[in-house]
Amino acid sequence: MNLSGILVMAKPESHGLVVAALNALEGVEVHQVDAATGRIVAVQEAEDIHAEIEGVKRIKALPNVIMAEMVYHYLAEDERIYEAMPPELIEQQDGFETCAVPAYLNS
């Protein structure tokens, strides 16, 4: 089981719609909402890292979501053996493979 904390940003006037859409997703629960800024903290439970990544992509694709990023990750007993970084987390940079990290975290 994987747990991830996800910060979601919505336009303040749309935060209610986004909260409802998040709570309707399987494995996602909203824990904190700042209506004035449109910030929403959600926790997602997923079977493995692949399902976790797909869940974050699902959240990013919701209407009225400006931004959604995983800010916390907990892995508990994933029975798969990973010989390498999952392909969806790899990006190429200057001919080298790196882990995909949002640009704002690199500054």
C-alpha cells in the first residue's frame, strides 16, 4: 500500500467543485481546504507506485485544478521488486536519466 499527500491548487471560486471531485475519486480523501487561496490537501491510497502515479495524473486532469503535486509519499510493503526507476518517473536531461521532479522544487 502506498500513501501520498497531494497539494492541489484550484481557483478559489472553484474549490468546492474540486473538493467534491477529489472526494469522488476512489482512494482519495480531502483533509484540509483553504477556501481563500484554493489550496487543498488530499491523501491518496494506492496499491503500488504505478497506481499512485496514475492517481496523481487523474487528479491533475480534473476540471478546475490548476496544479497538483505529490508532496509526501509513504511506501508500505510493495511486493514488487523494482530493478530500476519506474519509466514514468524518468526524464532525459543532457543525455542522462534523472528523476522527474517539478521545476519549482529544483530552485
